Amino acid sequence: MNVKIFIREFPVAHLAIGVVGNVIFFVGSVLFIWHATELVAIWLFIIGSFGMMLGAVGQAVYIHERHRLNGAPGEAARSSLRG
């Protein structure tokens, strides 16, 4: 399966990746409170940030593909007003 097709057909996947990234980021942030868990906190912070980034990129690609295939929101209304 092509990556673009996967991103377009399963928008909930990048939403889930982003949510998991947010949770990991949050847990990593909390672990910074204690000095003993600082190394784990750093890695969770990095992994969570990466998950959040993947979720955002996936959502951006999904929106771009949807607009490319269906036209931008309101485009049909604007063209009917001109015509």
C-alpha cells in the first residue's frame, strides 16, 4: 500500500499517533520533577515530540490530499457566485 494512500484513507492513524505522542510528552515532562528519572524524561520528551510531529505532518498531508482531490473548502461556493 502506498504511503499517500494510507495517509489519505486512515486519517485516524495520525490523530492516534499525535495523541500518543502528547501523552508520552506529558509523562516525560512530569518525570523532569525528580532528578532520578531525568534520563527517562529526556527520552520520553524526545519520543513524544517526534510522535506529535508525525501526527501533525500526517494531518497536513491528509488535508492537502483532500483539498487536491475535492477542492478547497468553499471553492464550489465561490465559483458558483462568479458564474
